[in-house]
Amino acid sequence: MSIKTIIAAIAFSFLMTTVAHATQIVNIVPVESGSYLLTSEVLSVLASGTTTFTALSSANRDKFREAHIYTTQGGTVNIRFDGTAPTTGGAGLPIANGYGLVIRNVGDYQKLQIITDSSSSGSSVFGVVYGR
């Protein structure tokens, strides 16, 4: 995991603004100035096997600036950025439902692997990639 990704994850937790809309919570995170949407993807994450994002085309990899990853349904997921598979109830950075992180390194984004924590039957994550 690169230092940029660690710093972005920490900054995300401090900069995130939460707005309540009826029964839904929306997290608003500022995007780097001048960036635009490259792609987005919703993934189902299970407790067996790991999940990775695949929507970022090779043509858009050079344009990558940052990816915003959110858990949107289910329980906690474990995430790793180093190409090693996370495990249920163990290895990986835990991200609880309704929370997320920002990745600012295309290499970390491409190595990202996600698995649902052992206490959950299944989860969903939403990833939005911005570029220039």
C-alpha cells in the first residue's frame, strides 16, 4: 500500500461530510479540481473469494487521478491494496457499511481486492473513478 493511499484514507475520514436524506445517508467528498468521471462500478462482495474492480479501461489508466470506494449494502468489508487477498475476519483494512475511502494511485486501485467480513453474508461496494 502506498503512502498516498494511506494519507488519502486518513484524510477521507476527516474531510467526509455526511448529509442525512430521510432514511439514506449521503457522503460528500470533494474531488480534485479539474477531474471528471472516467467510470463507475457496483460490485457484489461475498465471503468466499475476493472481488476486484474491472471497469477502468487500459485507455483511461493514464488519466486516473482518484477513485472513491464506498460500501453501500451489507456489513463490513476487508480491503487490501498490495495484491494479496484479504480474508474474512482477518487480513485487510476493514471498511464498515456506509463508509469508504479515496485511492489516489492507479497501481493501488488495480491491486485492490475486497472480501466481506465473516460476520456478513454479503455486501456491495460502489467505486467511482475520476481522471484528467
